[in-house]
Amino acid sequence: MRADRRMKDEGGRMTRGLLAAALFPIMLAAPATHAAQTAFPDKPVRLIIGSAPGSGPDIIARLMADHLYGAWNQRVVVDSRPGVAGVISAELSLRANPDGYTWMMLTSQLFVATSVYTDLKFNLDKDFVSIALIGTVPFVQLVNPQVPAKNINDLIALAKKQPGKLRYGSAGTGASEHLSGVMFTNMTGTQMLHVPYKGVPQAISDTLANEVQLTYAVYPAARPQIDAGRLRATGVTTPKRSPALPDVPAIGEVVPGYAMFGWYSIVAPRGTPEAVLAKASAEVVKGIRDPAFGEKLKTLGIEIVAGGRKELDDFRRNERKRVTELVKSAGVSVK
């Protein structure tokens, strides 16, 4: 019996030893993975934007990059990939390894485009996870000074007098600027020719040259042209006047019910580790709420939101419903 008991004890020790040996690599791997995530970032982060250099998203992305470098001592490389209202930036982002080192600036421009285009290779709502909501901003209706329209009523009267002669530029077919123009013509009963570009800077450039007579641009891109007197601000697209441009009326004051606004957020490809998302979100929100950083955003006409992951999730869900209804009612198409 002693021999049998000894054999059982030795067998039990052997089984426990084999089990411990099998678990040993797992026990080692878990802390290593956790350490890699908590050490984030230990190399530069790539922030892809779907707008051209000099645009609102580019300006904000570089401000954010400066803040994060100060916080993490790691560079955030702003990678500008304009085209197709931000669709190109989304496709590029999704080809990256979802390890937390590739982010994308999700703006109203791309959001609107994904409600217009039907043959996309991705699902914006399912393929990207939220990091932080930065804030909202008005679009400004900018008119070339050579155009004999000093205000919104003048512009409507001129467009009705010359149907189809006035041309307006946008950042691309299906972009927020395009939707702003379509809403304006539909709600005023006017006809204008839409001219799409690869980004807001090109649309502004051709408005300056009077190749197109007007355009819509987010406040950060519009303000330099307004201050220099190169383009005339006839209205803002937000429901109420912007504190940054108190003397410029809201288009809705003349066209009841007209409302459109831009917004900025940061997302990452689905599959990005939760610990990394949490750390990234916390630091981005902290930066937005910092008074010095916040003042820089306010000078760009941005109404700060500083929402975390849940706030951005809720915002995206509500915006999808709102934008889908706007696109349908305005009759926007990519033709």
C-alpha cells in the first residue's frame, strides 16, 4: 500500500509539474503584453487626416501633435492624405496594423461622405473605434469680392437672376461643404453649379481667382481670407452666430431651418488594444481641456467638447441619424 501511495504521490507531482510547465509560457506572455500596452507609446504615432495641408483638420492635428509630444516625448506624425472627401484616409488607416500607433482624424467631411457614397470598401461605423471628440466648428460661406452680393439676400437674388451661372467650390463631392451648398440652393430655390476639389485650400484658391464665385470652408481655413479682406464672409452655417464671427449672420437667420456644422474627432482601426485606446483617449481629452491648449482651439473658432470614448460613440450614433436624414432630404448624390 505504501508503494501504491508513493506511486500516486509521484504521479500527482508529475501531473502538477507538467501543468505548470504548460502554463509557464502563458504566465510570461501576459505581463509582457500588458507591459507593452502600458508603455504606449514607445515609438511615433501616425495620425492620418483626410484633408490637405493648411486645412482645419491639419491645423488642429498639428496642435494636438505638439501637445502629445510634450506629454509623451514621442512624435505624432501628421500624415495628410486628401481626396474623395476623406475616403482615401480611411482606406489607408484600415490597412495599418491596429496596434495603437495609427490614428485617424474623423471629421464631419468624411462622415457626410459615407452617407453619400454607396460603394465604399469599409463601414465607418463598424471599422473604427472612438478615441476622443475634440469639438465643433462652423462653416463659413465665402464670396469673391467681385461678386455683387454683400449679404445672403443679395446672393439669393443674384442666383435667381442668373440661374446656374454662379459656381461654388467644395472639398469634394459628398463633403460637408458640398452638402452646405446643396442645402442652400434647395432651400432658397436657386441654381448654382457645384465644382468639387480635392480639398478646401484648392476651393478657396479658385474662389480667390473668381474661377468659382463662392465656397464653404471651416472657420480655421476661412479666417485668414476674411481678415485679409480677400474673401467676403456672408454667413455661417451653424444655427446661431459664431462667437468668433459675431458680425457675420447665421444663414438660418435668412433661410429658416438651415443648419450645418463641422466637427473633429480622433478614432483608430477596430482591433486596437483597449488599454491603448484608454490611455490615448485620456491624454487627448486632458490636452483639449488644458486652458492654454483650449485657447488655441477657440482662436480657430472651435467650440470645445472634449468628449471621451463614450461621448464620441454617442455623438457618432446621433450624427449618423441626423446626417442620413439631411442627405436624403437635400437630395445629395455623387453624380
